[in-house]
Amino acid sequence: MSSLPDDFDRSKLQDRSYKGDDYNVKQELQKGPQEGGRKCTDILFLIIFLGFFGFMFYMIGYGIANGNPGELIAPIDAAGNICGWTAGYEEYDHLYIADINSAATIPTNVFEYGVCAKSCPTKDSTTVECKDNAKVSNCKSFEIYGTLDAFSYCLPV
């Protein structure tokens, strides 16, 4: 439903100098888009919406209080061990890509060479303390490169 009268010449709207002096509003639209018979249903949906938000914040609080949110963002090595959380890996909370040369050839396989390390090696490091896994049998046999610690991930410098 348009507010323009049926006999209105729409080509006038293309003219930038048109001021709308000859335009008359339809009688049924002068008091608003709908006259009478309106109900307010927004209150019901506002209550449902606020109830949803209350329940969502309750579930967030419950998850933080009874769960391990740090485990959700912890890095995972090539064998599926969660660095810093899996039994035996508590001290090894950083993810280090042991064979960076092989990982760089196929970027989708980067994490297949990942091992959990105690800390990220710097450019001056000669050794890295890491935990071998089923996919990377000897993480110390690869060339050590300098890294930067970013949220427990060792990023190459």
C-alpha cells in the first residue's frame, strides 16, 4: 500500500527541484498508518526476550563456575592432547610446531606437527622442552626457530 494517490505522476519524484506542493495525503493516512484496532503485543515478546537473556546469563555463570573455560581455548597437539590439561601435560601448556619446514609446505597440515612445550623458544634458544606424541616421535630432532608467545601458541618470528 502506497501513500501516494493513484493519479500521482511518479516522474515528478525524479526532479530535484520538486517541492511536493501539489501532493495531498490520503484521508485514511492522515492520522497515522493504522487507525484503530491496534493492540500492543510487544510486552509479551519483551518478557520472553528478557527471560531468554536471563537464562543465557545463568547458563554462562553456571558453565564458568562448574566447568573449565580455559580448556576451551587451550591449544591441542597433533595427537589430540590438550596442552596444559591432559594428564602428564600439565607443565607443557604451549603449542610449538616442531617441524616448521614440513608444516609450511602444506599450510592445512600445520597442526599435524604440533607438540606441547613448556615455553616458547626465543631466537636465542638452543633447546626447547617439549612433550613427544604419537605423531611427532622426537620433537628435539627438528631445527629450533625463534617464536613469539601469543595466547599459548608459539608463533614463528
